[in-house]
Amino acid sequence: MSSQHKRFYSNVVWQYGLQIVKYIFPLITLPYLTRVLLPEGYAIYAYVVSFMTFAQTFVDFGFNLSGTKCIAKSETVEEENRAIGAVTEARLLLGVVTGAVVVVVAWFIPITHSNMLYTMFAFVAVFGKALAPDFLFQGHENMGPLTTRYFVSKGVSTALTFIVVHSIDDILWIPILDILSSVIALAWSFISAKRMFGTTITFVPLCEALSELKVSALYCFSNMASVVFSGFTTLLIGIVITNKAMISYWSLAVTAINAIQSLYSPIVNSLYPHMVKGGDYGFARKLLLVSIPVLLIGTIAFAALSDVVMLVLGGKDYLSGSWVIAWASPVLLFSFYATMVGWPILGASGKVAEVTYTTVGSAVFCIVSLLTVSAMGVASMQTICFIRCLTEAIMCVSRIWLAREYLFPSRSVTADCER
């Protein structure tokens, strides 16, 4: 095993540690919240969480991709400091704009309009999390501090959740505790960055922040795929399906799917800087081939065990909606290859526009399809699940086609790429 591959595997291990910690605490609190909030209260919680994915995507604006690339290529601490400053300033600008948009949109959606204070607190928590310079640690391929940071910050908010949240009357405490978690994480990140890398924020002229926004725009559009597939679908369900229990079923299904997809992130996030530095396409192809049987077996098992998954997450009151998990399970197969071929292969090879095209095309298909079935009055949960899976499949196939020269090269091309 080469030293280059050892670094990749080491980073994967650290990122898996982070992902495990990220899902331990939510999985601890989720069964508790579904029971104490009851379906009506949990619908509010789940809907606002989904709504906030839009806000988070705009505030992040693809900086975790463009910023990681910038840090990986930086040669001095001064360059890193200016990159951190430019990204931070850009996020502050986006935070103001996004906050205003959240207020306007939330005003016209019944479930957020009637819970406006909850929605605003949730946005503050999301904005606080976005300011943390995670891209700095990714660029240095050192994820240890992020794992420790998350364990401490989320551990505090999780413990306090059991202490102060006992019914739907206490629901406002949930975003307040998220804000506390964000403050701890933000302070921890900058202290660790200073101690480990000697980096801090160097505020730059506004033109540099605007330039950073321009560079990250394509990355942001690509990140909108997951938001469209999950967030927009849930928002539409909240409008066309009035049964709050059905909203809860869908939200729990998405939670279960996201939990599985989180297992993909360490591989994708580690492969991206690895490919940027070395263009190791042969190694990437081996990873894709090895994953085929694992993905097939895992997807089938996930659908077959939908009753068990729903029972664990929501309890007996939600068991009648376990079929939603089974219907949405094909997303697991398509999303893995869509993300693996996306930034690590297409993006690393300089085809940023192509990644964006596949994202935008899939998003347009998703939106048009959902709006069409809604206008026709046939927007059932089964139809929505089918569109969700088909959209993911379209993005997966289109990216594989665009990356065919790297995935299915001739012998001469293979030799050149792996040389």
C-alpha cells in the first residue's frame, strides 16, 4: 500500500468516526422526541429541520468543496488565513440574505408561519454551524478535531434535551440547545485551527469575498441536489398532504435513509482531496467495483427490514408508515454512485460544470414532476417516493456517462491516468 493510499484510508477512518458520532446523538434523541412530542409536535420539528436544509445549503454555498481545494493547494499559513477570511466574510453576507428569505418563505407556509419563533431560532443554529471552518481540517486531511468537537458540543445539547424537553410545550428548547451546540463548536474549531496549523481569520477586502462567492457558485448549485431531493419534496408534502402523520412517516424515512447515506460521506470526502492531488482513477474504479455487492445487499436488506427500522425510530405509533421506507430504499443504491462519480471523479478532473449540469437537470426533473402530479391531484406518497428514486437514478446514470472516459477507459488511457 502506497503512502498516498495510507493517507486516504487514515482520513476515511477519522471521517467515519465523525459520522458515527454525528448519528449517535440524533439516534439517541429521535425515539425520545417522537414519543414526547407526539406526531403533531414531531411533524413541526421534522418539517423545520427539512426547511433548514435549504438555508444551510445557501449559507454553506459549496465552500466545503471549494475551500477544501483551496486549503489543499495553499503553500503558506498566510494564504490559508486569507482563504478562511474570504469564506467567513462570504458566509456572513449570505447569512443576512438567507435569513431574510427564510422569514419571507416561512410566512407563507402554514406549519412554519404558526411556529415562526421556532423557525427563526432554528436558522440561527444552522447559521452558527455554517461559520465553522470545517474545510480547513478537510484540506489538511486531519479530521480528529472535528470528531472531538462534535462529540462535546452535541453531547451537551443532547443531555440538556432530556432534561428540559418533556412535551410539545417545551419544543422551543430544541433550537435553543442547537444554538448552544453551534457556539461551542465554533469556538472549538478556531481554537484547534490556531493550535494545530497556526491559522486564524485574516479579513480581506470585500471584493475577495465576492470573488470567493463566484468561485463557489457552481459547487453550491451541485449541492442543491440533495436539498431538492429531500427538502423540496418534504416542503411539497407539507402543502399537498394535510395528514401530519404522513409527514412524520416521510420524515422518519428520510432520517433513516440519511443515516445510511452518512456512511458514504467519509469515503467521498476522503477521495475528493486524494483525487485532486493525484488523479488516481484506477484506485477510484476499484472502490466503485468493490462496493457493488455491498450496495445491492444493503439496499435489499434495508427495504426488507423497514418495519424494524420504523419501530426503532418512531415506535408503534409510526409502524403503519414503514412502507414509505421500503418504497424509498432504491435511493441508497443510486445516491452512492452519483456522489462517488460526482466530485471525486468529475469534479477532481476539472469537470465542475458537468457536475453542476447533472445536478440542475435532475433537480428540474424532480421539481417539474412533483408539481405536475400535484396539479393533476395524484400526489400520493407512493408517487412522491417513485419520483424521488427516479430523480436519483437520472443523476447517477448521467454522471456515469459523463465520466465514462475515466470509468471505462481504453488500455492506453488507463496507463496514462494511472502513471
